[in-house]
Amino acid sequence: SAAHVVRARDLSGHTPPPPMADRGRVGSLVCSCKSAAQKEWRREHEAHRQRITQVQPASDMTAPSTMGMVHFRTNLKRERLLEDRYMEIDRENQHLLKKMSEAMKKPNPYILKPDTDKPASLNRNARKADLTRITQENQRMLKAIQLTKPVYDTKKWEEGFQKSAVLLKNVCAYPVITRMPRTASSPSVLMTIEPETGAGATGGSASYAAAEQEDNKHVLKEGMRIGEKYFLLEFTTDGRALTISAYDGDSQTTLELVVKEKKHRQLYRELNGDYSLMAARIRVDGDRLMVD
């Protein structure tokens, strides 16, 4: 019995194992199988969770009604301290402004007043005379420089160069192309093309006649291998049409190509005004020059 069990625990100092259940009776089992036991446990667990959601707290955790009072929402002491601080700052600013205005009204003690009784300078007349003399000397030197004729005459140099070029062309068997190496100077010369006009836009014979009448300017003189032959290329333009001449020294023949103004402007814009790149596009088709 229960009394015997309590007495045995007290005497021995430890709890004896529970008595064996009666395995012969079905009614002594709580659940008939494992699945029924899990179902029973889930049902009790859901009931426990439901009871927890319905539990009401014993203590009131809501904010008290006194929190809505004015002295809780507004800190009057802090506002009073801020107001006193602002008044003190305003008073100090007014005091500083008053000092600044008084200092501005007072004369500057660091500025020395000139003594009107003494003369401004003891050698004023002498310095004035020296300045006048220097100015006159500078004017004389400037006039002498402007009236002096130059020793070197650039016009004579240009005429001598032209005569030398004519003599050199007469004594040479092949056309002379004088230019500096690529490392020192670029063989191509950038030339500004004149804006299009009504007569230039039409092209045709009018452009060619104007090109013949005006002095053509050389924009490129260069030797280049085109295909299997070596040609001496010469580019001349009057600002509108472009004339390309290619001289073959082996056969002593010259091929010419006239690029119309429209095509010339298109190539000029594509190659950014570099005629050496335009020369790289030249090819020989039979006895004709072609520009790709």
C-alpha cells in the first residue's frame, strides 16, 4: 500500500521503483498504440496553447492616466534654462557690438598724420628731372629701333630659294622631292579648306578652271611603293579640288588623278586632315590612279 511505500522510502533513504503495472488487463494501458498516444499528446498540447492565449495578466501594464498631464509632456525647467541662456548670449552680443561701434568711431592711432609744416621731399625736383630724362632717352631708343632697316631681307631669300629650286629641277633627271625624315617632321601639311560655295558645290569644269587659274599649294610630297612599283607622289590643292600626281621613275610616266571637291572634303573629314593617310589609300588600276 501507499503507507508501506512511504515508510520504506523513509527508512532506506531512497525512493523504491514504482510497482509493476498489470500487463494482463487492457484497461490499465493509457493508449492502445503509438499513433493514438501521439494524437492524444497533440490534442493536449493544443488545449494547453489555447489556455495560454486566454490567460489574463495579473498586473496592469498599460500607461497610467497621469502620463497625459502637461508637466510630463513639457519640460518647463529645461525650457527656462534655454531661455536664460539665449538672453545671456543676446546680451553679450549687444555688448560686443557696442564696443565695435565705439572702436570704429575712434581715430586709428597707428596711422601717422603727415606733418604739413615740413616739405614732402628734399630732392623732388632732381628726381623729377631724372624721370623726364629717362623717358626722353627711352623714346629716342624706340624711335631709332623702329627706323632701323633690317640687315637680312626675307624677300631676297625667297627669290633665291625659288631660283635654286628651278636650277635643281633643270639639272636633275628625276623630279626632286625634298622633305625631312619622319622622325623630324611629318610629310603631310594640314591645310584649311575654304567653305563650300554655290560654284564649288556644282563641281565640273568650273572647279577645274578655277584650280588652273589659282596657284595650287603643295600639301604632300612623298615617295611610296604602290603595288610592285615605287612612285613619287605629289598632292596639290587650291582649297577645293585635289590633284594627285604619281611619277614612275622606271617607265618615266606620270599618272594623275583629280579628286572633286565633294570627295576631297569627305576624305579630309574622315582622315582628320592627314594627307599621308590619304596617300596610303591610293592604288593603281591599270593606267589609272584610284582612291579607296
